[in-house]
Amino acid sequence: MPIDDVLKDLRKDIEKNLPKGVTFSDLEFEGPQLVLYTEDPKKFADDGNIIRELAKKIRMRIAVRPDPKVLVAPEKSIEIIDRIVPKDAGITNHYFDPDAGEVIIEAEKTGLVIGKHGDTLRDITKEIGWTPKVSRTPPIKSKTVKNIRDFMRINLNERKEILKTIGRKIHREPHYHDQWIRVTALGGALEVGRSCYILSTPESKVMIDCGVNVGSDENMSPYLYVPEVNDFNSLDAVILTHAHMDHQGLVPMLFKYGYNGPVYCTPPTRDMTVLLQLDYIDVAEKEGKKPPYTREMIEKELLHIIPLEYEEVTDISPDIKLTFHNAGHIIGSAVSHFHIGDGLHNIVFTGDYKYERTRLFDPAVNKFPRVETVISESTYGNVNGYQPPLKEAEKNLQSIVRKTLERNGIALIPAFAVGRSQEVMIVIEEAIHKGIIPKVPVYLDGMIWEATAIHATHPEYLNSDLKKQIFQKGQNPFLAECFRPVDSKEIREKILKERDPCVIIATSGMMNGGPVMNYFTHLAADDRNSLIFVGYQADGTTGRRLQKGWKEVPFGNDIVKVNMEIWTVDGFSGHSDVRQLMEYIRRMQPKPEMVYTMHGDEKSCREFSEALRKKAKVDSKPLVNLETSRIM
């Protein structure tokens, strides 16, 4: 059935199910949702249940937008909004989109703009006609978040046309009666890096992650030339589990070579993805290498990103529904649940996950309405893949920092910009607050401050304790006075000239470049200082050499002599260790019938798979790159 006929049938169903006197003038697909245009938005706003009940009956996400002729002028609308919304909400800006009939209200306290059960938003709609959307004013100014919001506002018309095309493809009529499901590994199977998988049915083809292995020239990219994906535009969707480069680093290249479909991820993943992709280009250019895509391709990707919140069920093709759940790995990381067909099969694709409560996140979700097949990461899946308890790791870090500061030294912590840096920041801030370590500045260099600003922009993705602290007590630990961003060469030089006791957290995490090397070369000779590793150090990196005990390391044309103390604090990993991996599957509800393992070296994938068969009594085997596994 042509898509226009589908819309005609939907119009009849909706007209039949709307309350008497409630009307709409037009309807259209925009991405995964159906948009109703109405000349009387007040009636929809008066009864918040109309859309909820309608969405249940037609089993589709629905949005209501006003017909342009009923909209109050923007200047008058701002006066009305400011009168309705409590002043404590801290409104900082209003952005109007006449084509969508929406006004974006940027505020410090979004809950006060929304109101109890959305009452305040409905009051706004009733008075001005515009559909209000709320976004949080970033408490720390983020260049990335600002640029993304500005870019999306400037390109609203193009974005609308893209969503219309995507929506019509999602809601097309199914063509096939066969029932089968297959998963093809294009990267990240029996290895870590370049994660990329294809989930396919007779109707649909979905790519899950498309990463780059930045540490390898030979195995940098997934096998994107194989027949399954030789036409990128045959893909219905690309799903991003989280923002680390080994999971999303090559997505812009898909657009370079013909992909024109949607990219689904959570809002924090979108922001972090743009930050890290732009940095990837900058680093490549500084090293004299040609990056695989341009900034223009990142912008094209951004226009095609459809952000989804946790627990939001969304159609992504005629026979696949997607729901994201918290993965506990980094901010916005998502366990992806795929509901295929009309109850035919359910697949959980974990991505990277942490099945433990941390300073930042709640444990990864492992309870679902239905699940038959799980595709699980196995990074620490080998029999010796144990990590110390997090509390023990935190105490070790605090103890090392305290001893270093007491002897008038500087604690230098190499860290990745996303995830571990913010965990370490909160641990150190709490130690300063409680008097466990002296009150000293904590300098943040590299992308860490910008990544932290993105964390602060999305506090609803943090754990329940942090959300309570931020939303109810008005205390944001990322805004603590001890944190000092290093955003200029002059500040860096001042820190190194004065050499006062302090903590420095700087990128890169494996010491293969970045500002951390500038500090290291100046601080390495002084035995009062400490270098503290909180993350994995790959073979061949400066960090790994120092862990092995090298007392002299090459840097450029120089040799750096090392007298500072070298420490490794295990336990801050964003991945589950072997015990947590096993418990995640064991406690999953309902119990899966089959578990495929991936995202680990060959030993970890195979040993975790074997342990699942023996201990969890569940069928299991590892995925293999370039092989297709039939799920059913």
C-alpha cells in the first residue's frame, strides 16, 4: 500500500477515535512519530489523555502541532510564558520555530516549566497556541551543546524534510511473509575496537554501532565493503549504543558514501559523539593524516540524528521497535532492546555496560518485558577478569593523592575525557569536602572540562543520588569551587612555574599525546610527584611503559627521566568484570534462551561464553567477524 494511502487510513482511524468537537487539519509522518496539525490546540491541551489514548489505539507515537494561523505573536507569547512559569524556573531564552509551531523554552529548572504532570506546559499551549518544548540551560557553558542547538535551529526546514522522508520509510507497508532474523558481525567480534553489527529481517536492515579502532592502522575500520552493506542507503537505521570512538567514530563516513537515513541515540550520546568526532578530525590533521570524513559530514550526521530518551519505545522500521535502557557505562550509554515483528522475537544488544552502581550511574538495566536473545560485551569475560571493588579503588586513589600532597607534590592523573574523568572528579571533590585530602585546586586539562559540561547539561542521565542532590538540593558536584579548567597555554605554564601542590587530570588517558605529556615532561624528575593511572594502558603506549617500570621514556627527540612515583589504581573501569557480566545474565528477567558474546579479545569472548553454558545454564557462543548468525 502506498504511504499516502496509509496516511488516509490513519486519518479515518483518528477521526473515529477523537472526542466530539476535537479536530485536526492535517497529519504527516516526521521520523518515528505521526504529527497532527490542529487549529484548536487548546482542546488537546485541556485533556492530556487524548493523545495518550490515541497513541495506544493506533500503536504509534503522536505529536500535536498548531496550525500556523492560530499562533500568538512571539513577542506576546514570551510575555505570557514569563507570566505563567514561576520566576524560580530561571528562563534564559525562548526560540520559536514557526514551521513546527514550537517554542523551545530554555531554563535552569526545567521541572518548574513543565509543571506537575505537564500542567504548566498545557497552560502555555492553551494561551499562546505554540507547542512548548523545554531544554535545560547548561550550568557549565558548553561550546559543543551551544553549537549543536544553534545548528539545529538554523537548519529547521532541512531537518523537517529529512524527518518526513524518514517517517515515510519507517511506516511503509511490509512486503514479505517470511520470518527470520540474522546478525552479522562486521567488527568488534573476538576483538575490542571498530564495533559494527547488522541486524536484519526480510523487511529491515539495521546497523548497530560503526566504530573506529584508533590504535590500529591495519584493522582500523569495520568490514564495510561486504555485500550485506555495499549500499549504505539500504539500511533502515543506525543505532549508537554510546559515544566512545570504537562504537561511533565512522558514522559520518556512512553519509559520505550514500547513507541518508536516521541515527538513533540518547541526547548525551549525540552531544558527546559530536565532541569526539570533531576532536578525531583535529588530532588527525595535527598529525598530518587525512581523516576519513570532514566536518560537513558530521553536520549531515547531526541533521539525521533522532535522540531518544531511556524507556521510550520507538518504531524504527516496519517490523522493529527500539527501546533504550541505561547501560551504566558512560553518560547516555544504552542497552538496546529490539522488539521484532508482532511479538516474534526480542533481542537485547548490551553495548558496553557496567552492572554496578558507580559514582555517576545506576547499574545497567537487565529487566525487560520480553527477551529471547542477548548479544553481550565480554571485555573482562576471561576467567581472570576481576576488578577490585569500587570502594577500595576510591580509597586507594584518595590515599595516594593525600600522601603526594602532604609531601608538597603534584598528583598527575592521565584520564580519558568521557567517563573516568568525571568519576575521579567526584571522588576527589568528596575527599576535599570531607577533609580526607587538603583543599587544593583540581585542574582539568584537554577535553575533560567540555565533556564535564555535557554531563552537567544532562543530569537526568546520572544516578538517583546525584539527581536528588542536583534537582532537590541544588548542589551540583561538577560546579565545586576546587575544579579549575585549563583553557590556555598561559594557565598551563603558570601551574608548572609555581609547582604548588595540586591535582591535575589531563588527557590523553594512555599518554600517547595530549596535554598530559606537557605536565609529565616537567614533573617526572621530582620524586615528590605522583603519576596515577586509573584506566587501561595498551601495549606500546607511554602509559604502559611507565607501568612496566621504565625509568626513562622517549618523548619526541628527548628522553624523559622518571623519578616520580608511578601508581595504578584498578577498579574505575566502566566495564563489568567477569563476576558482574555473569550476574547480569543470571539475574536477567526474563531469562534469555541464547547469549552471543562480543567486544572482548578471543580468550575473553570464548571463556565467558563457556562459563555461561556451564554456570548460567544458558546456550551461548561468540560472534565472529564476517560471519552471519541466524537468530531464528
